[in-house]
Amino acid sequence: MKKVLFIDRDGTILTEPEDEQVDSLEKFRFTPGVITGLARIAHETDYELVMVTNQDGLGTPAFPEESFWPAHNKMLQILGDEGVEFAEIFIDRTFPEEKAPTRKPGTAMLTKYLSQGIDPENSYVIGDRLTDIELAVNIGCKSIYFSNKPAPDADFYTRDWNEICNYL
């Protein structure tokens, strides 16, 4: 069974802007240390990397596809140039009030992937919101809360990618 890092995007890989949407290249910024940290994980560990992100209303007039993909693709290209490749990228487009089972912390968007088997004792969700920690609980794996403050079910917390690498 494979060891997996389920990694949130906005607020964990990319700095989340005040309006909570990276919908332009002007709002595109990596969190400090993430490029080096993910490159280190990719080169020094055997974790499979999987991105799991909620993108509220992606594809609607308020958040059109054409404003999302340029920044997303730039992120993937920069990380890819450093040897960081995601085996899968899961994007939920629903709004919180829809309470869709595919939306984190629900696991429905991961059903097929999880059915292939993971090593839950050695897999983690890394994210900056409590819903990411809840996703880890729902999957049955561990969690790293990307925050300076502890969270009730998190196995580890930090906002420092170097510390995450050392922990793993």
C-alpha cells in the first residue's frame, strides 16, 4: 500500500488572498518555503503527492474557469520544474452551503482513489483549515495542520515547510 500526502492548495501551497480565491496571476504567491519543501519531499521520500482542494463555485460567473487555470497551471509548472509532480489533483467546485459529499471534509471525490489502497498509518493530509484535519479523520490517516496554532485532532502543526519535511 502506498504512502500518500493529501495536500491542500490555497493557504497551504499558495498564499490565500483576502477574498479566498487565487483567480488571477496578480494574486499568485507561494507560501514561504513550499517549493523547497515539496521538492525535498519529492526527492527524499516515497510519498505519493495528491492535491485536494475546494474551489467554491469554480466555473460559475463569479469564478470563471479562465481566471482559475492560468495561476493553477503556473503553480504546477513551477513545482514540476523542481521535480514536484502530483499523482492526482482533486478539485471540488461546490459551495459550502450545498453540503456536497465531494467537498472537504467529505471523501466522495476521493472514493475511487482510496479504493486503490493507501497506507493510512503513514499517510497525511496537510492543510490550513480544520476541514483538512477533518478530512484526515474521515480518511483514517494522520494530519499536519498548516498553522501556528494547534488543532484538536491534528497530529502535528507548523507553518514551516522545513519542519514538515523533518517531521515526515
